[in-house]
Amino acid sequence: MLPAFALLLLFQCLGEGLVFLLGLPVPGPVAGMILLFVTLVLRPALQTRIETAANALLGHLSLLFVPAGVGIVAAAGSGSGHWLAIVASLVASTVLTLAVTGLVLRGMKPEGEGDA
């Protein structure tokens, strides 16, 4: 399983390097996943080598969110005094998202259907 983890990390590092060298507006891990996908399409036998490691990572995916949660809690103190702006932006972005979603769904409705 260790070689499979090393292979996954290698693709992440390749993605980081590619993004850095080419100045791409894509996160390095995303570029690494695209490289891994292309490699898996070209060499399907590689899938069996990394499948167990990938499943092990997915099994413990919730642990990977702990640092982000700690960062949010640690940064919450810097938001004191700005709660009105934070709540207003959350409400405005939610309303805007609902409106855009409704307009997209209305635009996707077939011509022959009537309004219900």
C-alpha cells in the first residue's frame, strides 16, 4: 500500500509543479488528479495498484477536514464586530443562488410545457 500512496503523492507533486511552471489558474492537486486520470485511461492496469490506497483514504476522509474546521474556529475570533456584514453576505448570496437556480431551471424547461 505504501507504493500506492507514493504514487498518489507523486501525481499531486507533478500537478503542483505543472501549475507552478505554467502559471495555470488551477489548484495543483486538481492538475495532479487530471494527470492521474489520463494515466489511468492509458494504463488501466495501474488502477488495481492504487485502488486499495484510494479506498483507505476515502474511508478516513472525515479526518482530512479536521484542519479546515480548526482553521475556521481559530479565525472566528477575527470576525467579531463584523457579524452583521457576515450575516448579510450569507443571506444575499443564498438568495442570489436560489434566484439563479430558478432562472436556469426555467430556461431549461421544454417549450411545450405549461406553467403549473
